[in-house]
Amino acid sequence: MTQELIYSVTGIALFAIGLFGLIVAGHIVRKLVAINMMGIGVFMLFLATALHGPDTVDPIPHALVLTGIVVAVAGTCLCLWLAISISKLDNEKRKNPQQ
Amino acid sequence: MTLQFIAPYLLPAIVTVPLLAAICNFLMASHHPRLALNALFGLAQVLLAGLLLIALSLPDTVVEMRYILAGWSAPLGIELIADGLAAILLMTTAVLYLVLSVYSALYFTDKNKGARFWPLWWLLATGLNGVFLAGDAFNIYVTLEIIGLASVALIALSGDRAALVAALRYALVGLLGSLCYLLGVALLYRAYGTLDLAQLASLAEANPLTWAALSLISVGLLLKTALLPLHFWLPPAHASAPVPVSAVLSGLVVKASFYLMVRFWLDILPVATTTLALQLLGVLGTAAIFWGCISAYRAHRLKVMVAYSTVAQVGYLFLLFPLSATSIDAWKVSGGALAAIVYFVVAHALAKSAMFIAAGNIMFSYRHDDIDGLRGIVREQPLDVFTFAIAGASLIGLPPSAGFIAKWLLLGGAISSGQWWWAAAILFGGLLAAAYIFRFLNVVFDQSQAAELSAQRHARPVPLTMALCGLALAVMAILMGFNAGWMLELLSVSAAVSA
């Protein structure tokens, strides 16, 4: 059981747990947490792959993970903004039901 | 000679020009409506795509359509590559963008919405062009996310609750799809130590890791392509987006992920595909054709009907996989299944955009799109109904439209490969498409109470240019049917370049 294998298996497990959460969770914030967990699972697998080579640590997976994190942040922000906009509309409707 | 000199720089230019357009539009937030600027960028994109097509079809020169960004070659660097398939899709994107940019300049009368629309609109084009030219598996992930995030923001632009909910759902599906794809790429990188598509193609072997990677990549891409049963997000998203956005989502965005399916299954990892899996994709495609057509027939709103029609048309695209299964080497040959599908993609992109514009104009005029409330509008909106009808003819596959040629080639492929059951699905699907299109035409041509209904409705006149934009696209879909040769030739040229 090498370090690399532990990281890889944990990464795939995180992806699976996140996927389960995404399907089961009802609240949008929970869904977003689940999606981010899936992302972290993939990133861990990439980082474990960096150790996969024979001698030196491979730098490419680190660059990929960095890009992936940026994309994940952008996606999460957009989803949160959409969720906030929807709840604002719902609150307004609750205050003035006649509109 | 000149063309050979500039040809390598075409590829980065095709990605950079729409990005430049996005930045220009972002900086010019106070200007309105920006018709000239965006038409100019649209023309530039058409010009670049045209030059690429010419460069690829030069008979005597083997132009290496490959650009290594910043001089870092694979596996470390990122490459852009183009073949005939990519060039045709780039041209389709460019033409649609030109027409729809003109349309959008008239459609977005609200200054605030316009200011938010244009940068996202061109960012979406950047992502699309990037996908078609990508030569690197991770670069595909980034461009897919650019497309996804820009599409979500564009859908949300409508601002009403239905659009926001549809956008949120689309965002979640998009992120899920991208992560599945990325996990597949991680497995590929682990197995082969490269992200370059050409290197992957030469290194790939049929083993459980490659199968797992291809399955994950496919699930991710099928979610984004909305193949049944992963189509649930498409109708609300495409139906509630602003009109030009709906047109691009149905016409181009689902095709981008389909294009990647074609690349991965037939070009990069054909060793990992099995006949059973290829047949399964065909079965899902057939189910999508039937379910999409039936749902379209039962839809109450016009835009929902057009969106379900996209679910059905996406189904046809997946018939490519079983039809190419019998002769994997022959798939690139002109007249083969791939040629049929490329024809289908282009025909559908043109016809569906035209149809969304016609539906959007009708909605603009009556402020709703309940099909039952549109009884007898043909006298008030003759041009839009005409556009709808000829775009519909191409979707059904009536001669001489491009849709007819596409289905004819597909039928040929089904018969010649001895898989007649797909031919039955294609023919029956055409009948079902005719059912929903004629259901709508039946309603709008019904003149029984025309005078009194028209008095109640207070139609707002549609600007002529907006109607003509739709008509132009629909006419192009018909004209493509008259001249099938050049595109088929180009595809066969591409085989030599990409091989």
C-alpha cells in the first residue's frame, strides 16, 4: 500500500461520495458542496498521478489542478449567484403576492 | 503561396478574434446597440473560417494545420489542430454567429441586457472555436467550461424565475459533466502520461483503465449533448433562454460535445470501443428520436416544442456510432456515415436557428408562445411562418433541403452496412417530425376566426431585419441541399491531413 495508491483510492472515493451527495441532496448549497467534493476527488487523483512516474515528481498535474481549482471557483460562484437571485425573486413574491 | 505563409497563424487567430470581440464589447459597455462592431467581428470570423477551408482544400500542398502555442510542444505544451471536420464546424459557427449577431443587435433593445449579453456571447464563440481546434485533452476541459459558464450566464439573462432555475440546473449538469470528463482525462494521463490527443491515439490500448476512462468521458459528454436519458435539462434551458442564445445552444453548443464524442470514439480511442457499446449509443439515439418527437408533439409552448425537437435531432447524430461500427476504417471516406452526420449537424444548426428565430419573432410580436393562442397568425406574420415552414422541411428531411441529403446519406449507410433497422428508425422519425411541425402549421393556417382573434391580440410588428435573419438561415439550410459535393470532398481531404 503505497502513498500514491492511498491518495488515488481516496480521490476516487471522494468523487463517488460527492456524486451520491449531488443526486441525493435537496438543498442547492448541499449540491454545490457535493460537486466541489467531486472536484477535489479528481484533483487528488491528479496529484497522486504526479508521483506515478519512475523518479521525479511530474509538474504537469499540479498545473492542471491549479487550472481546475480556478474553474471550480468560477462555477461555484455562478451557481451561488443564480441561487441567491432565485431566492430573492421568491422573497419578493412572498411579500407582494398579488404581483 | 501567401496562404501557405499565413495558414499556421489561422488557428490561433480563430480563437483570439472572438476573445478580442468579447473584450472590446466589455470595454464599450456604454455604447448601444453596437450593430456595426459585432457584424464586423462576425465577418472577420467568417473570413478566417473561409481561409481555413481554402487552405485545407488546396490539392497539391499538405498544409500542416497544427499550431504549437508559445513553442512548447507536446506533451508539455498545448497544440491547436484543424482538419476538415473541425473546419466545417468552425464555418458553421462563424456563419451562425454573423447572422445571429445582427439579429441580437436588434433583439436586445434593453441597454443593460445588451451590455451584459455581448461579452458573454463572444466568450461562448471563443469556447466553441477552442473546442473544435483543441489538440489536447485538458484544453478541451477548459474550453468546455468556458462554453458551459458562458451558456449558463446567457440563459440567466432573461431574468425571470423559470430562466434562472433552468440556468441553475444547466450549470449543475454542466459541472457534473465536466468533472466526469476530467476524471476520465485523469485516468488517461495516469495510464499514458500525456494529454496530447495524437499521442493518446497512438499509445492507447484496450485495457480496463482505458475503458473506464472512455466511459467517464462519454458520460460527461453525453450529459452535455443531452442524449436521452440525460436530456432532462435541455428543454427548460433552451426554451427559456433569450432567442439568439436558444439558437446557438441548440445549433452549436450541443454539437461541440457531440464533436468530442466523435473524436474520442472514432479518432482517439477506437481501440477501446466495442460493437456492443456502439450499438447501445445507436439505441439511445433512436429512443431520443422517438421521445423527442412525441414530447415535441405534446408541447403547449412553441419554444418548448422547438427545444424537444433538438432532443430528437440529437438522437439522429448518435446513429453515426453503430453505422461506423462495421467499417471503422471507412468512416472517414466521403459518403460514409461521418459525411452524413456532418451534413446533419450543419443542416440542423441552420434550420434549428432559423426556427428559434421564427419562434422568437412570433413571441416578440404576441408576448407569449402558447401554440393554441397563435391560431391563424399566418396573415399577420407571413414571413416568420414561412421561415418556420422551410426550416421544418429541412428538419423533417423533405427534398431538396440539407436535412434530406443528410437523411439520404444516413439511409444509404444503414442499408449498405446491412443494418436496416436504423433505416426504419430514420424514416419513422421523419414522419414523427412531420407530425409536430404540421400540427403547428395547421394551427397558424387556421383562418376560421381569424378576424376576431387578430383584433384581440394586438400584434406588435416585428422589424423586417429580424424576420430576414431567420429567413436567411432557413434558405441556407435549403441551399445546402442543392450543393452537397463540396462538403463531402472537404471531409475526405481532412482524412489525409489528420491521419
